[in-house]
Amino acid sequence: MSSANFDFDPVNLPDATLKSFGIVVSDWNSKITSNLLNGCLEFLRKKNVLKKNIHITHVPGSFELIYGCKKMQKKNIDVVIAIGSVIRGETSHFEFICQSTTNGIKDLNVIGKCPVILCLLTDNSLKQALDRSGGKYGNKGTEAAIAAIKMSII
Ligand code: DLZ
């Protein structure tokens, strides 16, 4: 686990054995997003979520997570998880992508038929992103899986 953040305490989680999860993964900064995906999958499997109940789709960049998650919500799925990594460059693109993606996912949580967990790393550097995707600050993909399991019974 990443830190002393007890909101993501993996103990006392509901039974999600028969729940279904859709994971939409952005391929931009794929080294980071594949680490996040692995952390997420490892935890879901550790909690006995069946392989056949985990559906994975890839999209080109974080901005496309919105559409990917919208499509995923229409399937027979209990919780969707959006995985992306935005790393600050020298333009304002960073803010645009972070804000629009976050807002889009928020809208899906308001109008869609199942919750969407936001696992969007927004970092200043590649090193920071590595630290949070399986490095010294743990793996935010694992935290997303914990949040998803909690939301699967709501
Ligand atoms: C264009 C762009 C840039 C500059 N940076 C990132 C990034 O750090 N992380 C990310 O996930 N996507 C980035 N993108 C791509 C956009 O998300 C999107 O794929 C394109 O603008 C095409 O719609």
C-alpha cells in the first residue's frame, strides 16, 4: 500500500467475488499506466474477483478515458476504473487534459449507471509518476481497486 492513508485500508472489504469490473487504460505514458493496471489487477485477483469478470479496454490518451468509460458503463458491469497518467510538460496542455478528464469522469458518475473510479496520476515528473505506480509511494492502481471493491456493493 502506498502510504498511511487509512481511507484505503484494504482490510474489511466487502466480498466482490461475483462482481464485475471494467478497466479502461490510457496508453499515453504506458510504462506508468501498465504499472497501475498491474497493481489494480493483482489486487482484484487477490480478492478473488473472477478473471472472466474483469474487462479491459485501451484508449490512446487520458482524454479518451471519458468515452471509453462511457461505453464500458453501458455493459453489464458493476464498477468501471479509469487509469491514466498525465505528466506536466511545458505547455498548458497538462491542465486542459487533467481538468477535462476529471470533469468528464465526474459527469459519468452523475449520469451513468455505475460508478467510475478515477485513477488518474497527475504528476510533475516521470520520477514522481514512477514513485506512485509501484515505487516508493506504492501503487495508486491498488488503491483504485480497493475503491472499486468498496463501490461495488453501493
Ligand atoms: C496530447 C497529450 C499530452 C501532451 N500529454 C498527455 C499526457 O501526459 N497524458 C495523457 O494521458 N495524454 C496526453 N496527451 C494525449 C491526450 O490525452 C489525447 O489522447 C489527445 O489529445 C487526443 O485526443
